[in-house]
Amino acid sequence: MVNQAPKSLLSRPLDMVFFGYFAMHVPVTVLVDMQPFYPQHLVPQVLKDVVTGYADTYKDPLVASPVLLPWFDSFLYCEILLQLPFFFIALYGLWKDAQFVRLPLLVYGTHVATTVIPCLAELFFGSSSLTFDERLTISGFYFPYFIIPLVILIDSYRRVSAALSTKSTLKKE
């Protein structure tokens, strides 16, 4: 792992999945998730319609709630202030097969996987009047944002551990 030439992204299937995830996440964050923070007159109607259409169709209580949920809003702030800038670092690091990005990917995976758990708990155990099938459908939208970061966490942990083990072995020699 030490001093290896970078491999092409195309030769790293799991990193390609991660790259696609981050590339897709940028427009979703900027165009959809950040809408509550923009002056509403600046948000194009088509983007407002995407959010209201989703909320009306699926009755997602986290999106459709007229009541502010401070804990959920705090996750949106984390997404905007921490995750969005990191998406670009992750994209660059994954593209270049840069080892520096592995530890931040581990932190990202941990952060996001643990923030999705309260969202799923709210869907399944909150006071919403959703049917079980509606809860399952909505959780299907959230589940990839749990699973992919969890896989990022596991993969990054494996890589960081291997790199640390290699460095430790080299120091002993």
C-alpha cells in the first residue's frame, strides 16, 4: 500500500460506486436539501415542485412536517457545512486514488450512517399516522444513505488499518 502507483478509478469498482454516490449527492444537496435555507423567491418553481411532489406523494414526515424538527435541521446544517465541502474532496481523492482521503471517508461514513438512524427511527417509531407500507416505502429512500456510508466506513476502516499496519511493520524493520 505504501508508495503504490495510483490505480484508475475504472479498476476500483467499490470506489466507482462511492464516486457515483458523491457525484449524485452534490446536486441533491444543493438543489433539494438546501431549499429550506434559500430565500424562497430564489428557488425555481420546478425544484419546489420536486420537494412538494415527494412530500405529497410519500407523506415523508421529515420533509412534509410543518413543525420544525430541530434535530433534523441540525442534520441539514451538517450536510451543508460539513458534508457538501467534503463531497468535492472525496470526489478528487477517489478520482486520484489518493490515500489521504481514506481517513476522512471513514469519518464521513460514520457520521452519515449514524445520522440516518434517527431519521429511520422517526419514520418507524414517531407519532406519524403513516401505514407500515408507507413507512417501508419512505425508508427505501433513506436506506441507501445508510448502507452506502456504512460500506464507505467499513472499506475505509479496512484500508486505514492496513496502511497503519504496514507503516508499523516498516518502522520495526
